Amino acid sequence: MKKLLQILGWLVVGIVGIAILAYGVAWWMAGSRYDKQWLAHDAKFPIPFPLGEDETVSLARAIANGQHLVESRVGCTGCHDKDFGGGVIIDEPILGRWVAPNLTTGSGSVTREYTASDWDHAVRHGLRKGGRSSSMPAIEFANLSDHELSDIVAYIRSLAPVDRDLGLVKFGPVFTFVMAFDSSALVAFNVDHQKAHAVEPPESAPTAAYGEHIVQVCRGCHGANLSGGKIQGDPNMPIVANLTPHETGLKDWTEADFIRALREGKRKDGRELSGYMPWKAYGQMSDAELKAIWAYLQTVPAVEKGKR
């Protein structure tokens, strides 16, 4: 019996040792991925975009459009808080600490000295100043035009400074192993850092071309082909709806049904949309924007729900 206990004890010690070694390797791999330095192009654009000799009018126009983009399509406040002073997204020992930084000019700001190129790297490339990965879901905003991003920055810069320093992102065991063995967990690995961006967005009209431009922000949850289903790596997220014209998606929907869903939070059958769906924000889009999204959704292939 004593010998058996000794053997079991050594087995436990061995298992613990292997676990510690595996975690050490994962921690090193995750750190190497997160601290990898990327070389992105140097995007240059004016803030605000000039519309003529009257710069005041240009700035007012930029701020107004930037506010519209932020409040309806881009959704910065979902992570960075309503005052843009930053927020804690996740703070669980087993997962880690994921924070969205302070975007205002107050104490703790990460953007106070940002140039246009720095904003480009942060928003459209998922990179911190200096070229290392961030937790910004930049893949959703990679197709923002220079003009749109400039307007967003103009609006953020117009906000009152907030003094808030939330510190750095920290990785718990789950985040560590995910990042160590899944490069897609970091957006920087999935973005073409040399691809040029459009200077202007498509014309604001109810066309599929304009809808495709807007719909990029939907792909973070609904998937690259918009078929929805379960989001991998996030057990708290519900099953996401299928936006394609498949029978498990929007096949029997009309444009009016779709617009009602985003304006009133009601599905075609009257059921309420999930609280995870930011329909109140998307419902602030103009008629042209919502009709454009619908027009584009009519052109995508019908895909069974969950076939992401």
C-alpha cells in the first residue's frame, strides 16, 4: 500500500510538472505572438478632410459624420465606454484581463499623441503604437475609408478628456493557450498590413456596393460568409443569426422585415432580438444605409446556418 501511494505521488508530481512545462511553453509562444512587431504601411490623411476654405465648417461636418458612424455602425462605446475613457471587457483569473483603452486626451490616454497613421494601425490593422498586436477587432473595420476614419477621429478628439488608466491586457491560462496555438485569435495575423485603403467610401445610396462596404462590421459575429452559428472561443455568446438568403436565414424576409428588426428589435415572427445584437445602434443608420445592407444581403450565397 505504501509503495502504491508513492507511485501515485510520483505520478501526480509528474503530471503537475508536465502541466507547468506545457503552460510555460504556451506562455512563451503566446507572448511571442502578441509581441511580434508588424510593419504596416504609413497611411496619411488629413483630420478633418478639407471641404473648402472654411475649415470650421469642414470640422463641424467631420465631427457630425464621425458621431453618426460611431453611434450607428462602428460601435466604439461597446468596448471603450460611453465616455470613450476605456472599459474592462473581461477580468477573470482563468481567462485574463482584457481592457479597451482610453481614447480621449485625458490622463491614461493611449491616443493623445496619435498621428493619422497611428489611428490607421490601431483601427484598421489591430496594432498598438510601435507595431505590436492589440485586441482591437480590426478585421471588422479594415475597409473603412480614409475619409470615414478621419471623421471618426475628429469626433473622438472633440470629446471631453477623461482621466482613466486601466493598465495593460493580461493573459490568464485560457487566453494564453488560445493565443499560443491559434494565430487567428490575434487580428494582426489576419490583416494585409500593406493593402491600400480607399480614400472615399462608396456613394451613400441603397446599393449593394454600399451595403457590402457597411456589412464588414457584421462579419465579426456573423462570420465571413454571414451564416452565423456558434462563435468559437466565446462560451457566453448565443447562437448568431444567419443573414444569408438560406431557409435557415432570411429566405422569407422582406426589406421591411429587415429594417423593422434593426429599428424595433423584432424578428419577422415578432420575437425580440438577442440582447447581444446591438440593434439599437444599427437602427440609427439612415434609410439609405439599411436599404443598402439589405440589397447586399440579397447578393450573397445562401449558406446553411453555422457553416462559417
